[in-house]
Amino acid sequence: MKAISKFFGRLFRRIGLFFDKILITPITRIILKIMEVSKNWAKNLDRLSGKKSTLLVVSLLLAFIVFVYIDNESNVMIDQYAEILYDQPVTAVYNEELYVIDGLPKTVDITLIGQRRHIFLAKQSPSKGVSVDLTGLKPGNHKVTLKYNQRLKSLDYKLDPSQVNVTIYEKVSENRPLTYDILHQDKLDSKLYISDVSIDRSEVIIKGAQYKLDKVATVKALLDVNDIPNTKVGDITVKDIPLVAYDNDGKIVDVEIVPKTVAANVTITSPSKEIPIRIVPKGNLAFGKSIKTITPSISTITVYGEQSVVDEIQQLDVEIDVKGLDKDKEFNVTLNKPKGITELSSKSMTVKVTIDNSSSKEFENISITTKNLDPGYKVQAASETDRQVTVVVKGSEESLNNIKESDITAYVDLKNYGEGTHEVEVKVTGTDLKLSYASKTKKVKVVITKK
């Protein structure tokens, strides 16, 4: 028993010595070392804390730390930025085959609010835009909310407007005849003319709310000359001509047109004709003077324009002002295009006029004719003396020698004259415009009766 007790006693002493050597003694030494060092640090710290410079450095350091902390915290509030995105398109989700929407704005303004970097990313990244879901709504008035589908959730946004009142109508359709207008005809070569436009369809379908369809007065294809390729004489096919609906006042009506565009065959011609130039002197020459000769630099000219106008025009009258002229003169004349004529082969010309002393010659028994009498009436002279007049012709002797009675016309203008006896002025003209013509009898009496 004693032997066992001694064995365990030795065992526990060895274990104690082991822990004392390995753990307790080293730890005790470390603790004592720390205590000794801390006492030295405490003494040094007491000495440093007693110096003004130390307190100043510590104060500055603490102030810097507080500043950095506050700045970091405030940046969250201060770095808030707003930017407006103008005229952003609005997309509506609804059954477009059955309904028409009125009152929905085409665009809205979006104000993005957040940090600059987030707004920059939002502008660069794709967005689903502004939309409104009208699915399930029936015809009638509705107040709906617009939504902005932005993928960045770190931003706030505001829409202007954010809510709108819309009206939903049932979509109806009607057939309407199709006509056309030609735009920018002044851009076409002045020698060319669009003589015919043949559209590939005569009718189109318009769709929309009934009240809008009722406003449509006409549907037109807008043929723009600028869209015609290779404008030259011949037949040209023009595709994708847009269609527009108008009301009675010529304002555009917003309806759906089916199809949206049409094609047309355009016939371009260049109607022209060569006609003579007639020089028409205007004004009275100096006393005792007359025109001996009129010599134009060109005697004929080619005119271009609409076929019907070209067919009707027979000559181009060019006026020159000879008022008070007493000696030879050369006129530089700018040629004016008659109405309906788009181009002349010459823009200007010169006219040489020579002057001579004036003589006169009388032509008796020139019969009086009538002009502009209403077709429902007939006219006759009131007496034999009212049937004929004597005409005095003045001009150069050379011109007078060449004129004949048949070159002179005396007439009365009966425009706006009705039934009854009227005293009217006698007017005289002649084929030679270098001469002047006057009737010795200024007025004659005529009797107008119904047929």
C-alpha cells in the first residue's frame, strides 16, 4: 500500500514539475516583462502628455479622423444629382386590332435622381422605356399610371406626367377613294412636266375611332418630286409614296391607313413649241416722231410648259417703253414667262428701234365690227353713218406706204352691254405695231336686241 502511494506521489510531482517548467514559469516571466514594459510606457506617456506639442498633434489627428468620417457619411446625402431626360417615347400595351387610344401622350419627361455615376450608367444601359398597360380595360375613360422600367434600382425617378386620362374607343374601318398631290414641283427641271400619275390602287382602308373617321374628307398620296429617281422624259415607277388623311380644312387627321404607302407610275413629258415674238411699243413718242423700224435680236422663241397651255399660246408679246423717244435706241429686254409656261429658250433679248419723222394717212369706209357681245343678243348699227368710220394712221412714210385697208380693224367692245340703244367708243388696231391708229368718229350708236 505504501509502495503504491509513493508511486503516485512521484508521478504527480513529475507532472507538476513538467507544467511548471513548460507553462507556468514562461508565462510568469512574460507577465512580469509586460508589467515592466507597461510601467516604462506609462512613464513615457505621462511625459508626452504633459507636452503642448503632443496635445496639438493629437487634437489635429482626432479632428482629421472626425472630418473623414463626417465627409464619408455626408457624401451619401451630398452626392445626389438630378438629370431630366426629355421627350421619352411612351409605349402602350393593348389590343391594337380592336381598340384605339386617345389622350395618351407620345412622349414624357423623366427626372432621374441619384449619384452621378449611377445616372451615367442608367443612360448608357438599355431600358425598357416608359410604358402603360391597358390590357383588360374596356371602351371608355380611364385614369392610368405610367411606369419607367429602369434596370438600375439605385436610382429614383419622376415622370412628367405620371398619370394621364385616356379614352379607349372601339376601332372601326372604312374604304375611302385615293387621290394624289405633287410636292416640290418647283424642284423639277423647268423644261419637264408631270403629265400623268397613275397610282397602283384607287381605294384605301382607314381605321380608327368613328369620330375621327367622320372627319376625314380625303386621303392623298404625297408624291414628292425629290423622291423621283432620274427625272427625265418617260415613264418612271415611284415606290413607297406615303399616304395622309385630311379634313375639310386641310388639316391632318390621325387615323391608320392601310396600306401605309403606295406605288405610282409617273409620266414625265417636255411639251414645247416655237412661237413668234411680237414687239409691242408702249407710250407716245416725242411730237412729230414715229417708229421707222423695230429689229429684235431674236424673232422666235421656244416655250415649255403644260401641254394645254403650250397648245393655246400663239405668240410672245414683248413690251418696250417708247414714251418720249426722239432718237434711235437699243433696248435690253428681260423676257417674262406667260402664265402656265415653265421655261423659255431665251431669258433676254435686244430690240433696236430707229426713229423717223411722222406722217399720216387716212383710210375711209372701214367697217365696224363687234367684240364680246353676249351670245343671247344680236346687234346692228343705229344708222348708216354708224356702220363705217374713217381711220387716221400715223407713222413713218415707209410704213404708211406698206399698209392696206385689210390690215386695219375698227371695232366696238360690247362687254356688259344689254338690250337697248347704246353709244359706244370706237377702237382701232392694225397689224403694224409701229403705227398709231385713231378713228375720226369717236363714238357710234348700236341697237342690241334679244335673239
